[in-house]
Amino acid sequence: MTTVPTPGLAEEYIEEREQYLRDMKAGMSGEEIEELIAETDEFNEWNALHDSNNDFVIDPSQIADAEVYDDYELSEEEGITFYTAPA
């Protein structure tokens, strides 16, 4: 697969997003805007906390090795290898 950059495409996406947000804001009441700002501030405060979930990290030595899966059929057609397994 090959991708070819399109000049100005990123800028076009950015402008579309900004226009979408401008339109959304224009359709909101002052109260809705203030509520959104307050919710965003609350989220940012929560997000800034350095809470961690590292207190339940599993020691890798406690994890069992994976079983080898061999319930599949191997076939080849026109140079393509197929692995087929029952559902």
C-alpha cells in the first residue's frame, strides 16, 4: 500500500473542525457554554491528579505461558498460505 500526501489536506481538516466547533458554539446558550467550561475545568483537575492503578500490577512471573494452538489447517493456493481454524 502506498500513500501520497495531498498538499493542504491537514489544513483543510483543521479548518473543518474549527468551523464545526464555531457552529456548535454559536448554537449554544451562554448557560450551556459556562456549563461546558465548568465541566472541562473539573475534568482537567481530575486528570491532573497523579492517581495510579499500579497497585494491582501482575508480576509477569505469575502469568502462565500460553498454550500452543494447533487446531488449524494449513493450505496454500497460488503462493498464498491460508490458516483455517474452526469457529
